[in-house]
Amino acid sequence: MYGYWGKDLKNRKRKTRDMRNAMPEMLKELDSDGSLRLVRVWRQWDEMLGEFASMVRPLGHRGKTLILYAEDPMIAAEAAYFSQIITDRINSHFGEEVFDKVRFELLNGRVPLGKPSATARREEPLRYKKPKVLGTLNDQIDPESPVGRCYRAYQKIFDDE
């Protein structure tokens, strides 16, 4: 039996089966910027890094540099000491050099991988109570001094409410 292009159907089925086997290699060629590797890293993040995984999370990549975020500057500074361990764990997990460097950034309102933007919520700004004694030092501090200007600026925060 011949198909539309004059080839028999049995031969066409065999080529389709070969295409399924070739799909991973074809996707690897199409993934020139490494985005699929980043998805694999994100999906297996907890498994690769264990208890350390909750402190930093993948944000993106630039070439072979993995960009991780931390919500706290202290955590980002501390995590920088573990950057070689992070790259070693990721590379050994996949059996190839996926990333060769790690860079840490603060989240600063960006939506990380794994958190849809619809569910990402912004925290309300902190509300401070106006101190009862605020303004009692106005006559004791020179308003033109740096301390006086700072004190007046602090008072203005509560005047705007």
C-alpha cells in the first residue's frame, strides 16, 4: 500500500519510531541558550541541594552562569561561599558541566522560577506608630545641622499620615 508521497505505510511507521528516539537529541540542538537545562535544575533543585535549597533559588541564567536569588542580603553573602559546591552538585547530578559559575542577586520584586506571577504577593509596607515624644526636641536641635535635618525628615514621615 502506498501513501500520499508514494512510499509504503510500513516504511513511514518505522521513520516515525526513529523520530521519537531522535527527539531528545533534536531538543538539545534547539536549546542553544540552555533554557531546558535550567528547567531541569529548577525541577530537581531540592533533591540536588538538600537543606540549602530553601535559602537560594534559581532565577535564570546567562550562558553557563547560573543566577540564583536570595531574599536577604546576608543570605546572599553567605551563599557566595558555597558557589563552588552548588555548581559541583548540579554538574555531578547531570553528569555534565551545565553551569560553571553562580551569581547571587536579591529578588527585588522579580518573580522567581516556580512562583507564578499571579500568586506572587507583595508585602505591605511596615506601619510605624508615631512616638509620643516626637517633636519635643525641636527647640534643642539646630534645624540646619545634619542631625536636625534628619530629625525633621523623621517627623515628616508621621505628618504625611
